[in-house]
Amino acid sequence: HPQLNSHPKDEVFSRLRRDMFDHSERGNYITCNWSKGTALYQKSNLDKPIESISISWSCIYRKHKEDIFEKWREKDSLRQKNGKCGLLGAMMRQKRTEVWFSLNYEEALEVIIPMLSYDGYGKTQISDICAQVRFQYDQDAKNWVEREYKFESLQQRIDAQSEDEELRKYSKEVKQPYRFPLDTLKKDESDLFFSLALAGFHRDILEIDENENLVAWTLLLDESELKMADTALYRLWNLIHVFSEDLPPQCTILKGNHKFCYQPAINNKPSINFEAGEDVALVAYAETESDAREYIRFLKRKECNDDEDLLRRYVRVFSHEPIERKLICEPPISTDITQGNAILMKGDITDGGTELDP
């Protein structure tokens, strides 16, 4: 039956699970906790609960024998299907373990789980953990009714955090051209936008660390994710302010009507998070010049397949010089004719410097 565990991610519990994943065979492990808001009172004191649940963290862990990283990246359709039932997925790569978790709501899920140890007659080959139906209790009907989970935007999740006034203020001040990561109802696209736009945040958003903290922090489930949100919004404002400054010559094409967005990498283009009319780009902000240079090398390898031409055409990573706060952009402008059609020069170096092609 469900645990009444007010600290399901406590180090003691996480360590027990890590030890289990280190030393046990492949298989499925299930933990179930009461929903957020559950409170236990003593009859002698009904004013203050002796136990309350602030995070539920009910999970199905699936331990594999082999590394699952590449296979996990290819399971977008499974994650989206399960997400409609409120069952969200992350990967604990070092432990070769899938982690499927529900959010904090009071709900019941019908889930098909592969029976890995069964080799008898009539074995059904089910390869994945698949959520079928989600139910919530209807107080009026006095019964459990089927309901699809509806994702909220990041702004809606921030607004629900009544204790964090600053986070709400700084998010609501973001103007329309830049509101995409805050207002989109597609959580994965919001996560991917931040992973591209903020140099220090670029890790695999599909992962969960050994302490069971999500890399994709935008669910705002606990204090660690709220702290990440504060940092992310601070850095997002740094990127937004860039477009009100005098941009370097290779960035002038970005000054027109523009907005944040997200498009996956297709047709010999890297992933995109910025539109300016018909022109698109991958834009990012780094805290220091050295961080920007390191990040541009990372993007060249991961997003551009080591293609310098593709990098110069689409990618812009900004930072500020520390003394005079001069805006700096990577990659630097180039007049090398060998760069091919990545360079669109209007006149000489003082007249153009635009490197983005449509």
C-alpha cells in the first residue's frame, strides 16, 4: 500500500535504491507514496499535522543489463504517450535504469509492465512500460473517472508556487517576443529551449541524477528545482537584454522582428531557438568569454556535426567582457573566402559582416 513518506527523495532512501540498482538483477521496482497535500493529524491537535506530503514521487524503476542511453533517446513517442496519462520518464544512465514517475496529484494509473522473469508458455512480448488510462476521483460523482493529464505551461507552474514571489515577478516581466519557453504547453520544447539557450544548463534533459534530481527542472517539484528556476530566469534575462544592445556585425540580421521558439535539428540545420522573419538561429548566453568559447565548441560538435560552415551560418553565443561589459559574440566574424556560403557579405567588412543565411 502507499507509503506515508514526507521525504521520498531523502538521501537515505536514494542510497537504498542506488545500492539496489548496483547489486541486483534487471527487473522492475515500484514505489508508491500518498499525493501532495496529504496530512496526518492527531485528534489532540487538529491545527498542525504531525506528517504532511509536499512531494509524492511515486515511481516505477526498470533496471536493464545493458546501457540504454541511445535507445532511451529514441523513445520520444513512448514518453509522449505515457505523458498523456501523467506518467513521466527520465533515465538514470549510470545505473542503466528507467525512472517513470507520476506527479503530485491524487490519481490512479493503469499501467502495463513487462514481466521480465517469466519464460513460461504464452509469454507476451511487451517491450516497454506503457500507461493505458489515468483516473482521478470526482467528488460530485463519488467515483473515479477517466481524465487525460493536461500539461501546464512553465508560467502556470511558477504562478502556483505561492511562496516564491520573486520567481513569479521575474517571469511575468518577460515580454511577448521572448515568452515562448514560459508559455508553451509543450514541456519538452520548453526544456529543450533552455538547454540550448543557457550555456551552463546544457545537459541531457532526459536524465535524472543519482540523488533523483531531474535535469529537466521545469516541473518545479521541489526546492532544488525552484533554485534552478531562479538561476535559469536570471540567465534568460541576460540573453533577452542582448537584443536591446548594439549587436556585433555578424548579428545584425537578428535585430529585426524576432522571437524565441524551438525547432528540432532537420535538413542540415542545427536545433533552432530564435526566429527573425525568415531567418533562424541558435542563440545562447554564457556567463564568461571562456564559457562561450567552450560552449561554441560543444555546439559545433553536437549540433553541427563539426561543420564550421553550419556553425557560422546558424549559431551565436553571447557573453560580456567583464570590465566594460562589452558584448562579445562567438564565433567571431570571419572574412575567409574559404568559408563558403556561410558568409553573406554586403560590401566590405565595415558594411556587412552578416554570416546568417536563410
